[in-house]
Amino acid sequence: MKTIIRLAILTILALPYSLFAQEQALSGQQLNKYYKELLNTYEVPGLAVAIVKKDSIILQNGYGYLNIENQEKVDKTTLFGIASLSKTFTAGLVAKAVAEKKLKFDTCIKSILPGFKLYDPYVTKKITIQDALSHRTGLGNFSGDLIWYGSSVADTTIINRLHHLEPEHGFRTDFGYSNIMYLITGKILEQVYHNTYAEILDSIMLKPLNMRFTTPDYNAAMMHRNLAQPHINYEGQTIKQPYLSWDNMQPAGGIFSNVEEMSHYIQMLLNSGTYKNEVLINSKYLKKLWQQQTPLNLSWLDKQLQTPVNFKSYGMGWSLMDYNGHKALYHSGGLDGMVSQMVIVPDKGTGAIFLANKTTALPTVLMYDFLDRLLGNDSLHHYPTRTHALLEKIKKPEVNKAVTYTSTQDFDTDFYCGKYYDSLVGPTTIYYENDSLFLKIKESSIFKGYLVKTDMLSFDLYWPNVPSLHKGNINFEVNGLGEIKGFTINLPNPDLHFDELHFSKQN
């Protein structure tokens, strides 16, 4: 009996110490200094962070600068493009529509959008909203993004071209991250609510959450006085990047927000869909979004850092993992030059968001660092320091390969010039101007490149308007008469799949 009493006393004594250690690990004062140091280590111009509990704020702050030129400071109200964190909002709107009996998760897409067509008649007929939200359509990661990226084409045009995409997986067998399927989900919401996506988002989510400056409207965001500027690494230097409009992809990645207002959103999620006594998302259907739908592999970083993660999966609009025995719900987002990361731990009633204005791993490793601190591990894994050392170690040195380039004076440029067409990106022209050959995708504001000849039918391809893209290669094809019949582009990239394109010469 005495032993039991002793154990009970020790447990009671240990509990406050554990909570105290957790509070110390999440101390705003300590974290402010820590985040400022990491900003310099990772060479990121600006960072905004919020750590919140169900009913209180642990930290809301900005670090560094809006951009590297004028060095105006980031604060908690600085607007960032949150990119694919938008998908969590779109999934929440679907859950709201299901609660209102306007939809079901297993509603077939074609029953709402009769003109919808995928690569296969069976898949076209059977695919549901749940399939779209959980990325199990059979398409590969980011398949078809060149249709809309940097383009002003209408969302209806994007959807009409979708059937030209080839599947990478079997239907409902594997994970294939799809921005376009979230666009389609947004169009379904517009049909059932008889309103635009922006208006639906505003009335159901943004106004009740008092998110006054959060918007999916690109032009409205660009007018904001406190807007972070995207940056990338280019030839060893940090350079500014222009924003690209995602107005034709709002439900997938078009929202702009700040950490102060995203704190309201996180608190609503932590309180089972309720904010200030108003139910925004029925808890039953919110939990449905957080159930496993599609298995995910552990990331390269998980394996390298040996994180205490046993499994990952995707629900609907949310990624899921167990971290040290706790269920964590998270999502990342990436624009060209901007990265976001959000995470919540429901059983701890705590969540966090990290927004950076540079393409960087920092928000992701800060998520893991936050989880370590929140869950009270005996010793932190020091993910930011270890990841930085790992990234420095694997940096690839630039190698100048010996390539012979041919002057345009040494070959017939007219042989390659002309009008071409691809079923995904539309009309394209190759033309001669100022002693150079250029390629211009008509519907794109950024994809104008110049060609440098390396062989009879091969050219190097450079995209000066997209410095984040590496050099590509164009390979021309000829028919039996020796005439150009088309070309392909070889440019390996994890997000933009140029191998999906095949340009045919137009007479």
C-alpha cells in the first residue's frame, strides 16, 4: 500500500515538472532568439511564426524582412502566399457542404460536372469527391500543372484538357498529388452554392474567423501594403522572384494570409470546428477529413533524420502522421520562392504555422522541432541544425560540361521556326529574332525561352523568366522527307512535368 502511495506522489510531482519543461521548450522569448538565429543560418530573408493553443496564443511574430532590397520588417500581419495550405480550406468547405446535405463525400464528380472527363471512361464515371480530395485518381504528382502554371487560361480550359493526361498509377491504388483535382472540387462547390469560390470561402470561413486580410484574390493581395516577396537561390545568391497569379487555381493554392489570422483558423480546428461558439465545420465531418485515405511513404528527410514517425498517410486535404505516438495533422505549401508549413496535434490542443519568403526546408524542419518541444521529448533532435548540415553536405558542385554550341549563322534557322501545338499547353511558336531562336508558349506569361544549338536536331533551352528552372533540352523530330514534324522538351523537375508535352508542327 505504501509503495502505491509513493508511486502516486511521484507521478503527481512529475506531472507539473513535465508541463513546466514543455512550457519552457515553447517559451516565446526563447523561441524568438532561436528563430532569428535560424533565419541567418538558412539564409532566409523573412519568416513568420504562430504557435497557438485552443484558447490562447503562445507566439505570434515575424522575423527578418519582406524582401532583400528595402528590408521592411516582417510582422504577424505580413501577408504570404500560403499555396497548398489552401487545400485544407477547400476540404473544410466540402465538409460544410456535406453537413448541409448539399453533397456527399462519395458524390461522383461527373454527376455535378457533366463535361468532366479523365483518361479512362470507367474512372471518369466512378471518381468521387473523396477520391479527388485524397489524391488517389491515378494521376502522378503534379500531373498537368504546366496547363495552368504561369498561364492566364480559364479554369474551364484547364478542366477540358484534363483527359489528355496519362495515368501513372491504377485508380485508387497510389498517391498522386493533384492541384487540378482541387480546382475541380472548387468548381463543384460553386455549383452547389451558386456562387464563386472566393465568395463561398469568405462567407463560410473567412468572415466568421475574422480573417479580414486573408484572400484568394491575387490582385487584392498584390495591393496589400505588408506583403512578403518570394525569393530563391540563384547562382549562389538570394534573389527576388515575382509572384505568379494563381487566380485560375484558387481552391488548390491561391490563398494569401498571415500568421495572426491563420491562428484563428488553427484554433477553430483545435476546437473541433467551432470558433467563438459558432460551428463552422461539424466535428463529425471534420474528423472524416482527418481519417486515413491514401498511404504515403516516409520522406527522404524522415529517413535521413530518423524521425520518430512510423507512418504517414493522406486524409482529405490533410496529411497525417504519428509522431512519437501522437497523431499530427499537417500540410505544406510551396510557391516559386515561398514555403508554408502548418501542423496541429489535437490531443495536445496545440498547433503551429511557419511561413517563409524563400524556397527553403526551414518551415518543414521547424515543424519537427515544434513537435519535439510540444511532446516533451527528453532531448530535442535538433532538426534545424542537423538538416542544415545535411543539406550543406549534399550540395552538388556546378560542373561545366564541354559542349560545342553552333552560331545561328551556321545553320538554317527557318528550318526550325514555325507554329507548333501541344494538347496541354496549346499554341507555341519558335521564331528567329535578334540573332537568336526563341520559343514562346502563347498562353503563358513566363515560358519564353531561347535556344542554343548543340547538335543537328538538339538545342539547349534556357528560361530567363523562370530562374528556378534548370537548363532544358529540345529534341526535334523529322519525318521521312526530312521535315520537322515536332519536338519534345527534356527538363527533369519534380513539380513541372515537361515530359508530358509533345509539340506537333502546324502547317
